[in-house]
Amino acid sequence: MSDAPHSHTAPIEQPAERIAELRSRPRRTVLAVPGSSVKMIDKAKGLPVDEVFLDLEDAVAGPAKAEARENVVDALRSGGFVAQTVVVRVNAWDTEYTVADVSEVVGRAGNGIDALLLPKVRTAAEVVALDLVLTQVEKAAGLPAGHIGIEPQIEDALGLTNINEIATASPRVLTLVFGPADFMASIGMRTLTVGEQPEGYAPGDAYHHVLMSILVAARAHGLQAIDGPFLKVRDEEGFRRAAARTAALGFDGKWVLHPAQVDAGNEVFSPRQEEFDKAEGILEAYTHSTSVEGGARGAVMFGDEMLDEASRKMALVVSARGRAAGM
Ligand code: GLV
Ligand code: MG
């Protein structure tokens, strides 16, 4: 018998398993926090959101970028986030900041980062480039290879056109994230209120095409779909209305910008108790029918509804979301 070294008790997690685990985490609420504000970062640590992202991009002015990196490194090193998933939004590839963001923040505090949010992604090559830089920085910093995910943000017409290539550009991709403010600007939508319907279009949903395209691409490639911000932070009803639309489509979650949006977001993107109970009931009915039929699963009656295998899959989705939400 050899003396096994004590330090090798935990198996090294393979990147594929790590990425699958990151993809499966709840993201009902994704809190945006400006990296330039130590006060807001400290406050963010205590908020009960599923994911938090520390922003080095549009919430931070050019002259404040370097200081924001320092704040973000400090915050990641000291930890203490209630959020299960901690992300950093680096600057887009059309700036002079992206490589320095990755090497500073991942190089010095990579252990505290689950993923990088990459804004304004227009082509798959931008995701590939981030993957390559990340791989180098991970190696140089002695971090496990491939453990940091990428969350591409779709924010303009070209990005939407290339969405399937973007979704599959790297095994690190976890989610597809909608950036409505930049998207509206890029297509020339006639409104200045992000998240609200543009005047003159209603009734109808001016975002339906882009939201459904993001959702379908995400699901086609086993990713999560995340809706972007609702900027009127004091209008809780407006936030709920916007969140309920994307939750109804099947989105996994939405950005929140303010503590007032947090509880509403967690609630809207969790199944209601009666939905969860019904899903559990359907799964239970299926288990029962399977044992009676000796393994064959056909149509089963559930109350006055006739259900089949597709109904069981829908129930599995609701049940998994409910369990992730602690139901
Ligand atoms: C977020 O980045 C947005 O542009 O909406
Ligand atoms: Mg944006």
C-alpha cells in the first residue's frame, strides 16, 4: 500500500463537467453592478440574486476603467457574495480595454470568477478570441484550464444574424444575453425608454422577434437565455410586466439594476406554487402509469386533461426550475 498524498483527495474537475454545472445554475436575477462604485459593489454582495456581474463596460467611464479593475479585483478576492454565480463584464473588442481587462481581472482574481460577460458580440470570432486569451491568462495564472465560462451579449443586428455561430463558438459559452439598449440603438427603434414598448407599435411586442431568436438559439445549443435591463428602476409594475413577458416565453432570467427589482425578478422567474404543484402531480401520474403499463408511456389522464410525453417534458422543466428556486 502506498502512502497517498493527503493533498490529492479532491478529484480535479474536468472543464466539461464544470461548464455543464455552470450552465445549469439558476439565473432568475442577474444583478448589474458598476465596477467603479465600491459602495454599490459592497451592497451587491448582500443581495439575494442568482448571478451578479461586476461591470467594466458601459457603466464605467473611460478614465475610470483602470480604477474599476482594481475595485473588481479587490471585491473578487474578498468574496462574500450571496449570489451563487459571480461574473465580470469586460469591454467589447472594438475598444482598447478587452485584453487588459482579462489579464488584470482574471490574472489576479480568477479564482473568484465563474464567467466573463462579453458585450456587443457581433461574430463568432469575438468569442473565439476571448476563449484564446482566457486560456493563456488561466495558464499564466496557474488556474485550472477552461473553468471560466463566457456569456455573450447580443446587442445589434449583426450579432443577432450570427447568433447560432456565436452560441457554438466555444465550449465555454453558458448563456445568450439580450442587450436591449444597444440593440434598440443599433436598429433605430423609435424609443428612448429601454424595456418599454415603443410608442406607436402597441398592441404587439416590438421585441418578440429578437427575444424568440435568442431563446431558440440558446435552447438549440443547450444554453440559458437571459433578458436584459429595464431602466425605469422605480417602476416596479413596469419591471414586472416586462419580466413576465420573457418569463412566459421561457427565458431563464433577467437583469436587475436596483434592489427594488430583485424580489420581483426572483418571483417572476420562479414557477408559481400552483404551477410547481401541478408539474409534480403530472410527473407523479406518469410514474404511476409507467409502473402500471410495465414501462410503456402513452397518454394518461390528469384530472380532465389528456397528457402525453411532451406534457411530461414540460412538467420536468417547471419542476427543475421550482427546485432550483428552493421549492
Ligand atoms: C445592455 O448592455 C444593453 O445594452 O441593454
Ligand atoms: Mg449594452
